[in-house]
Amino acid sequence: MSGKVEFTKMQGLGNDYIYVNTIAQKIACPEKIAIRLSDRRFGIGSDGLILIGNSNVADFSMRIFNADGSEAKMCGNGSRCVGRYLYEKGLTDKTTIFLETLSGIKILRLSLDDQGQVSSVSVDMGTAELLKVGNGNAFYQDPLQSLDRIFTATTINMGNPHIVLMVDDADTVDVAKYGSDIEKSAMFPGGINVEFAQRLSYGHIRMRVWERGSGITMACGTGACATVVAFTLAGSVRGETQVEMDGGSLFISFDADSGKVQMRGPAVTVFEGSVVI
């Protein structure tokens, strides 16, 4: 289609997307539109495009297109923003919402403030597991060579692929240098999200991220979940853990017995508008 499209730009910890309600307006070629609109000089500027739609198996559906046009299976920050969007746009009056994604149905639980506005959103992120890579094995606190450096790595499946690298100082790591190299490694034919994470205490991790298809972002919800899973399995953290990213903090709980992961954090509307495509 061509014409004017209404959008809302939202962010979760600086992980920003353009949100479009495709129940009300149809979008053709979302891959190309994501590339154009995500451009921070000639477009709206974002980490990608998220389409909100109907679902035959849940309350609503979500499709995610990265800034390079590739389609992602899941985004934790994006799903929280979808929950707030649905409630505040009057598309639902539910505070528990079932959301269909390419990595399965996620459960969103909305917390409201005294004015009835969404203050935070918790997401049932499903089950985490070790991720098998190209050779058929998973990394589990194993060495990974990237360019001139060796990292301790664990691969985690959060509905999308992650590799968590345990480092001594996350703030000094060259995320672009090593993240881009690892994402495109032949070991990960479909690419992979890369987390550089430092344990600060049993309940606190500092993390920076290189997202597959987007590059450096301010935060990554599934990446925060994967990081807590990897550090919990290593015995480095326990209980609900604060994951501090460049855009702020998420709070992640991982039940090692069931493999279930819960995430809670903010979702913020930046601005709304329309664009001709």
C-alpha cells in the first residue's frame, strides 16, 4: 500500500521501535518499510518496526522487523511496549494479555498506577534452554575466540539466539568490534545476539549488547533474560536479578527447575505521528 500511516514511537530502556496497528491499517513490504523508517537521519529513527495485529491463537499478535529489514522472533522490550499500547489505545481492557510472537505465546501482565496508567509491564518470557550451534553442541562456559580475544561464552535460546560473554569490565569492551564479528561467525549461520556481561553482585549484572540485525542498542529484553540464565547456571547470581544496561535496568527472575523466565520493566511512549509511505 501507499499513503499515510499512523505510528507510535515507544521505547523500553532506550530500545526504541516504531509501532503500527495493522488491525486498522495494512502494511505491505514491512521489511523495506522498516529499513526506511528506522534510519535516524532520513527516517523516524528506531531499532526497527513492530506490527500489532489480530491473532487466531492469542489476544493479539506482534511481528518485529529490525532496522536492517530482517524479521526477529521476539523482543522483550518491544512486547512490554505492545502491552502498554494495547491498553492505553483502548484495544483491550485486560491487564493480562496473551501475545502471539514467532517464538510462541507470551503473557503480559500490566501494573497500573493510581491514575489508571500503565506503570510497568511484566512478561512471561517462556522457557530458556542452552542453544545448540552449528556443530550441534551448546557453549556452556566455554572459550570463544573472536579476533584477538578469548571470551567465556554460554549460548542461550530465549526464542531467539543469544551468546552471553562473561567479562571483567563490560564498560571497556569494544562491543562493535567483537559483537559484529561474533554475530556473523560461521558458527552461527543465522546470526546471533551478543551480550557482554559483568557480575556486580549476586543480584546485579552490568550488560551491554550487540543485537543481530540492529547493532549496538541501549537495551535488549531477551538478552537480559539470557544473561541472567547463563549467570544463574554458573552459580554467579540468584533470585530476581537487576540487569543494568545503557538504557536502564530490567529485573529478571529465572526458575532453574522449570526453565521459566519472568521479566519486568518500564514501557514509555516517545511520540506519535503519521508518515507517508
